[in-house]
Amino acid sequence: MDTDSKVTYTKDCPSRTVLGVLANKWSLYVLGVLGGHDRPLRFTELRRRIEGVTQKSLTQALRNLERDGLVSRTAYPTVPPRVEYALTALGRQAGALTTAIADWSRDNADAVHAARGAYDARPPHHHQG
């Protein structure tokens, strides 16, 4: 293994926190949904398009993505206030990765589910260590 890839796995590597945000499933979905639209989306639109996400989880994902510079948040002084979210240039780059993951997942879902079924059907085994 080369030195660069080892550094990513050390606990003090700055990239580790970035990977943590991208590894969050709700962050992946937000990047995917925003990347699939050519306009900013409101919180309610995102929540409607990401089935199963709670308000708390979506809020946290958006805050983390905004903090990392992947999503921009624009608040308009209307009554009631209107807030829109969009991908930044950095977010569009990350979105390309999430699209690749989504494509792979869709293309291989049957194989993964078959492997799970085969694994679950095996007799229990015990591992040490």
C-alpha cells in the first residue's frame, strides 16, 4: 500500500472527517437529489424527495454539507422565510461520486441481495477474534 492511502486511515488525517460526512447516507441522498436538479431546492422539497429521512437527520446533513462547503444555503427575507439549498462547485464534484455509488448500487442490488440470502441461509458459524 502506498503512503498516501495509508494516511487516509490514520485517526489524525484531515480527510477522515470529510469521508465521515460523505459516508452518511442522508448526506449522499442530499447530494444526489440536489445534483439531479438544475435549481435550488427548499427543505420541504428535499424531505419529500428523500423518503424516510427525519427532519432532524436532514437538518444535520444539510448543516454538515454546508459547513464543508458542499451545499450553499440562501435565506430570503420573505414571510414566511424562504430557504433554498444548492450544490456548490465542490458539491457538484462530490455529487459525481454519489452518482457513481448510486449507479453501482442499482446495477448490483440483485447480486448483493442474492449474496445476503445465501449468507443468511448458511448454518451459524463462530469466529474467534
